[in-house]
Amino acid sequence: MALQLNASALPHLPEGVAGPGYDRARLKAGIVHVGIGNFHRAHMAVYLDRLFTLGQGHHWAILGAGVRPTDAAMRERLAAQDWLTTVVELDPNGLNARVTGAMIGFVPVEPEATIAAMADPAIRIVSLTITEGGYYVDAQSGGFDATHTDMVADAAAPRAPRTVFGMILSALRRRRAADVAPFTVMSCDNLPENGHVTARAVTGLARLSDPAFADWIAANVAFPNSMVDCITPATSDRERALVADRFGLIDAVPVACEPFRQWVLEDHFPAGRPALEKVGVEFVKDVAAHELMKLRILNGGHAAIAYPSALLGHHFVHDAMADPLIARWLDTLERREIVPTLVPIPGVSYEAYLAKVTERFANPEVGDTIRRLCLDGSNRQPKFILPSLAQALAAGRPCEGLALEVALWCRYCAGIDEAGRAIAPNDDNWADLTGRAQSAKDDPGAFLANRAVFGALGEEPRFAAAFARHLGRLWSEGVHPVLADYIG
């Protein structure tokens, strides 16, 4: 009979399940983390759990926080199991499970509780996983979107914020008034220059109501950049059943993830940081090159396989990678057009990194879905594909494959796969994307005219011509011959 996960279960964990190798009662919170989702619990929380097991950093435990209704639901589930999480690493050579205990609490999901937690002098890092689309980035300029209704509302009522950035500002004001040093703000989201993007959001919002305070933040608050990586599917009944049946634990919100994880951090923490280098985190002066490698090879690779696989009816990522056409398309696009956009990194082999990425995509234990990879294309394409395309165009390098990837996204957004099955909405802007994609069947420019996604890139003649040619063939001939012609 499966054992209910909570603190009282720790001395009785089933055989084969590791538990926290430290006394959780001695942990003290040093980090407020906003966005206690699967990725955070598979990544940052695991690194801290490892550090605590070494007997170090016990004053850097995590205090959870959130701003959305889904965060409140997660808090309720985790509270019932004393903030513990079962992490299952989906290694094809043998699954393993560990109960992690790095989080010791989760403040009520309401602004004042979150602000008070951040203002506590014991908190020296506020970290974030709020999704790539949560940073109020203007799609055309790449800067802060000061016109967003959330930002306008928080600027009008800075003492009653409703966004995480407004709450950060309120907490920083309280700390400054109490002569307490500011915390470091650390983004763990998967977007280029995430620290700089976070700084623009925080200072940009402050500048709307208090320019002097914005200047103080710019001079005194650290926003380190980071590169984070660990493929972490959503939790479903499949994962809950796996934990119960295979490992004998009842966990309402377990995490299943691949056995690979990577974290490269800019070493800029004026208020101090945990010694995460002792558990595999890489601290560097400049994250940019590592970040670009990951965003373009891994995330760009995910985008590349997502849409043709969906159109061909593949459900799981590993099944798509078992299709020789998809595997060859990915390898050819990466080598021909994506990897050449990257600058060398001393000690790093792009060949080896691409091989590892391909191996990770093909892992059958992960159970990652093609639909997840297709999610939120209007936010992901501008981050993972279009920068490579723009760079290739500017340098006069080949871009046929990147243009084909965009055409595949457009074909997917039309809302029907090659077997005539409807594709369920999969983007906050789905209605607009679908309308444009259906119009693009006769007028390809209708899709590229979406300036919120493409900016001026949609007007670039070489890209527009290649996109139109590929899209026309996708509709008239189908995915197989178009990909096969590109592969050669």
C-alpha cells in the first residue's frame, strides 16, 4: 500500500526512495521563490537539496510565493505534504526517485504576504519562474512594455500591486526605509538575458511612478543572468500513478524530469549566495554565450521538431525522434543554419552539446509531448527561432530551413493537421494566429504582417519569399516532401 507523503513519512520512505539527508527543522529561509511549478522543483530546488545534503547552506532554504490562482492551488497541495516533493528522474537506464525538502514554507497567495516575506532581512535572493511571457516585453522593441494594463495598474497604485514586479518594488521600498540591504533578483526563466529583462521590468515599472526610486534600483539591486535547463513535462495522472505504483508514495504534485540538468549563473550576488558550485552549478562572469547555445540549439530544436511532428500526428517527443524524417530534419537544420550563428565557447563542443540534446529528445521515459513543445508559439518563436533567422539574413547566410520552420508554425496555426484532425487552441493569441494562418494560404504576407511577433522581419524580402514558397508547398504537397527536399 502506498504511503502518503508528508514529514511523518520521511523515516519510513519505501525502499529505493531517497529522502532529505539533513534535518529540515534546522533550515532557515534565505530565498523567496515566486512560481513554484514543476521546472523550479526539478531544477533549483534539487540543487539546493543536494547542497543541504552536504551539510552546507542551511540558511538558504526556499520560501514559496505566487501571484496567480494556480499558485494558490499548488500551495494547498504542497501544504498537505509539508512542502515535500517527489522528484523522479526518468533515466532510460533505470528510474530513480528522491523526496526533496529544500522548500520549508509557502506564503499565502496575496500581495501583502508576499511583500512582507520579501522584505524580511533574512531573505537575500528573490527568484522567479514566471514563464517566458511574464516579463512585460514589448515584442517590437524588445524593451519594457509600459503600456500593458498590468503595468499601468501597478504604476497607478504602487502601494497595492497585483504583479510580482510591483510586489518586488514594494518590498525594496520597505527594505530601503528600514536600512536593510536589497535582495538580489534572480530570474530562472528560459529567455535571453533573463537578468537584464527582469531589471528592465522592475526599473521600468518603478520609473512610471517614481523615477528617483528607479535610479536607486539600477544602482543598488543585482539582476544576474542565468541559463537553466532540465526537460520537465507537466504532471498528470500518469506521473502520480508512476510515483504510487513504482515507488510506493502518494504525492499530489510529483515531478518527473530527465536526468540531465544544467545551470550557468552570472556570479553577481552582492547580498550573498549559496555555494551551489559544490553541487554542479557553473558560475561565470558572462552567461551570454552559454545562454545563446541553449536557447538556439535546444529550444530552437524543440521548436523545429514541434510543428512538423504535430502535423504528422506524433504525440510524444520520443516517437517523433524515432521518425527518421524528423530526426534528420532536426540534425540538418541545426548544423546548417543554427549552430553557425554561435560564437565559440572555450572548453565547449557544440558537436557534443547537439549530440546530448538529440539524445535527451529521444529519451522514451520522459514522455514529453509534442503539444507542449507547440505551446505559446507567439512568445517562443521570437525568442528561439527569429533571432537566428535575423542573424542569418544580416550575415547573408543560408536561412531556408529557418524560414521553413516558420512556415511549419503557420501551417500548424491554421488549426488542422495533415489527417484533417482539428488542432486545439494552444496559444493565448490562437484566434488571431489561426485567422492569419488561414488567410496566409492565399496571401502568405497575412501571417508575416503580425508585427507583434515578427516586427520588421516579416518585410525582409529573402525571408518573405522563402516563407511563401515553403508554405505553399506544405499546403499542396505536405510535410514529408518539403522536409525531404530541404534535407537533400
